Amino acid sequence: MTKTAEYIKTADANLLHTYNRYPIVLEKGDGVYLYDSDGRKYLDAAAGIAVFALGYNNKEYNEALKRQIDSLIHTSNLYYNIPVAEASEKLNKISGMDRVFFTNSGTEAIEGAIKSALKYAYTKEAADDYEIIAMEHSFHGRSMGALSVTGNAHYREAFGSGIGHIKFARFNDLESVKKLVNKKTCAIIFETIQGEGGIYPATEEFVKGVRALCDENDILMIIDEIQCGLGRSGAMFAFEKYGVKPDILTLAKALGCGVPVGAFLMTERVAEKSLVPGDHGSTYGGNPLSCAAVVEVLRQFEEKDIAGHVKELSPYLTEKLEELKARKNHVKSIRGEGFMRGIELDIPANDIVKAAQKEGLLLITAGTNILRLVPPLIFEKEHIDEMFAVLEKVL
Ligand SMILES: *Cc1c(COP(=O)(O)O)cnc(C)c1O
């Protein structure tokens, strides 16, 4: 048995079977390339699901983490630490938010956002039946709260009624949101660009309309930019393009570039009426190691103008996608912005993912028939060309 087959056998014998993994054992990475345990090289257009934005084996990032490991990894939130002070200041500055709570994942950021909104409403008038409006085809995570606002019945099916008091509107259909608003509505949650649901950007009319609706009724607008935030759309935050600001913002994925960290952020206006000591906590959240990653990631984003780079290459990527669509009958439509793109096919997307792997390209899907392109944000023109050469071939 080869080493690779042995690793796979061991993992399959011990891990809970919640994923159908591809038979590839990834061992190391360099820039936008990954190498498996047989030494095969792959161009990575998946970035560990939109996470590793700055590329693998990034020397400065690795050094920053090593320095932090050598000084202090964990403290708990009973004390202050240096990276959490720096990370919170930087993050508020670039997002225009005022208060941040660090979590260990995107799902936990959503949990915190939901609790923040419920507490905000409760502070105004104590009640336990406040409602949240979420969107169909949304994805916000797998814990019971995050699952409850995830608009995919299949994911929720076996797990009871969730946290309750959640209503689903149609994404990009303002009227469908308006119909659900009542005196009990405390928050409206949506992704600026739906990710898992199939790469659907929100329309300007929708985002501005929801903002106005929230302002008129003192409802909190929760924007989930766990996937589309931090440069991926070609702006630091996708919501910037609409000229609006959320009341609560959730981030994760690229925030730590691989070190597990997420965050929920809010404006001072919300914070004043929301969570207070005793309402929320996390043993790991905001620990020195994860916050050192955040500080270094944000430093590199600024230094390299990552959002600007994505914006600059975005038209070229669009051009290549248009060409592919014109040439390949299996391509039904193309969607998305920046380095977050969807290619809708009339065949199972997973077949293409597997064929691309054989050609040395890692891709992911969104749903059954959509290929999702979420490469590291340091992708250059030559990498885009390399990716399309494989797509041409396998399609
Ligand atoms: C990935 C994702 C989440 C969940 O984040 P985890 O880190 O997997 O818990 C939530 N919302 C969106 C939009 C996501 O893409």
C-alpha cells in the first residue's frame, strides 16, 4: 500500500464520515500551488474554501505566527493581550465598525450576531419572541443558531425546528422581505454575495431597500461577509460598493488565512443596547495566536493592496469566463464578482472538479451544478490563464 493510501485508510477508519473527501492528501503549499503526498502539484483555485487569500508558505505570515508561538499562544479573555488590542483596532478601522468580538469560526460569528440582535431588541422591550428575517439559498453555518438562518431545507431537515422565530424571504426580492416585517422583527440577515447558495451577488436595489427598511423600523441589518469580505469582491468589503453600512458584520475565512478565527462587529449604536458582561463569551476567542494572524493578514492586505489587485484583475477574469461560455455548451451562465465566481453547468459540477484534479487544478462546487472559483487573492494573470487552460480541456 502506498503512503497516500495508508493516510486515507487511517483517516477513513477514524474520522466521523461527514465529508466525501477526494482521494488526495495535501502535504505542503507554496504560493498558489499545493502538493500532495505523492509530490503531485496543483494550482489552487479553492484556497481551502476562500480562506488562504495570501498564498501558502507566506514567509512574513509564517514568521509572525512563529514569533507569537514563542511568546504566548493563549491567555483566555479574563486578561488583555497585545495582538487582540492591535487586531481589534485595525479591524474596526478598515470596516467602519466600532466594536468587535473575536470567535473561532464563521459559524460562531453568526451565533454572536444573532444573540447581539436579540439582546438589542430585548433591551428596548423585554420579550422572547423577536423574529429574524433570513434569505432563501443562504448559508450561515452548521450550529443550531446558524443553521436556523440558513435557507437550505436539506441542511436543516433532520435537526428539529432550530431556534425558532426565523422567517425566510427571497434573496434580491425586496417585496418578499417587506411582507415579512412586523413589530417583532429585530434583524434582517443576508450575504452580500451568496456563496454556498450559488454565487449570487445582491442587487443594489435590494441592499439599499433593506437598509431603508431597517432604518425606518429600527431593525438591525446583519451582513454576512464571511466568504465575500476581505478583498474577495474587489473591494475590502463587498457592502462598500452599495454605499451602505451594516449594523452588524460577520467575518471569518480569509480573516486569519488558515488560523481559525472569525469575528462579529457592530456599531456603537448597537453595542450600547446589546451584549454586556455575562451575555457572551469564548475561551479561545481572540487569543494571541489567532489575533497575531489577523494583525499580519490585515498588514499584508494593506501593504500589497490586495483588494486593489483583485479589482484590477477582475475584468480579465470576466473576459476569460465570457470566452469559456461562448465556446463551451455545458456552460449555462457565469456569475459573481472579483475572485468569487460561479460557472453554472448543465452537468454535475463534481465531475468537472474530479477531471480538473487529474489535470492539476483544484476547484470546488456550490450546489450540484455550479463550479465555484475562489482562488487565493494573490492570483496573477498567468495563474488565471493556467486555470482556464485546464477548464477548456476538461469542459
Ligand atoms: C463558510 C461560511 C460560514 C460558516 O463559517 P465556518 O467558519 O465554516 O463556521 C458562514 N457564512 C458564510 C457566508 C460562509 O461562507
